[in-house]
Amino acid sequence: MGDRFEIGRIVRAKSISDAWYRGLNIIWNHGQVITDERGSKIREFMDLMVVIEDPYTDRIPHDTAWNEERLEEYAKQLISGENIQDFEYTYGQRLRNWHGKVDQIEYVIEKLQENPTSRRAIAITWIPPVDTKVNEVPCMMLDDFKIRDGKIHLTTLFRSHDFGGAYPANLYGLSKLLEYVADRVGTEPGTITTISISAHIYDHDWDMVENIVKGVN
């Protein structure tokens, strides 16, 4: 397990649950164990790309600790930009009120309404003057929306991705965000693709993931 360094893999998944289980398998069986800059031990697979063909069926994996109520709360925070729990930042704030100035999701909607073939409907979360000076920085870097074949497709880039603990919530929230944008634009939601530069599992989740992988296999 993890004897030979491997980088890059593409997965075509039917659903969010399918994506999670298959991603865990790849990280567990082909990832490398490293210690990150915070001193946490992780099993990491670099440059994992997952295309989810239908993000709206089988959205919540059976083995995740997330339930529908918590997932809905997470999704609402992502779309609305609210920061009720007073975190240092939220993705919603970065997307809806970037640097206190720009609602990027509104920009995306307007851009796609104006030009359905636009390649500029993109929202970013990294704020250089802020994130080069603080400890808590975004893991999700950008969300790109494109209308092709009559549907809006979302591609999301993660610089760092807690696949064991956060992937189901991230994807549930992104599916809701895509649904929101598609509804505003008047188009059907399509696929979601995640590109995880560092797809990893923290050591505190290793027992859980090992049991899952043994069960899936």
C-alpha cells in the first residue's frame, strides 16, 4: 500500500456517494503517508480528478458522519454568505462578498445570462493580501461554471482536500450551489468535477476508512 509514488488519476462517478467511496479507495491504496505543516499525519494522493455525472442522486454516503440537517446548514452557509458561527471566514463570504467588495456568484449568474458560452463565469476564494498573512486559509480555491449541451457544469479546484471528513459535505454544498446558479440562469444543473491537488485522509480517520475500503472491496 503506497509503495510506489503515483500522481494523477481520473474517476468517473455516478453520484456523490460513488465518488467518495472510489476516492477513498484510491487514496488508501495508492496514497503516500506524509506529515503536514501542522504536524498532522495524512495519507495523500496528489491530483485526483473526479467527475460526478449525477450529483442529485445518492448524495449522502451511508458511512459518513454527516446527516441531512447538518448538510443543509452547510449548504445554506455556502450559498448565502452568512457567518452565523463567527468563523475566521466562510466559503460563502468569499464567494458572495469577496474582500468585502464583490458578489462573485451574482457575477457568475449575470455573465451566463449575458453569454451562455462564456468561459469567464468563475469565482475564487483566495485573497492574496489576506491569505498570505493568516493561518486559516481556504481549501477550495475556485468554482468555475460553464453552460454546455444545455446544462451548467461546475468544476471546483481544491488545493487541499480532507477527503475522509469533508468531501461529502463539500459536494452536497456544491450541488446546492450549482442548483441555485442553474435556477437563476434558467438552465438545468449538470455535472460536478472536483480537482483535488492534495486529496488526503487524516490519521484519525484511518480506521474508519480502512473498514470502509475493506467493505467496498
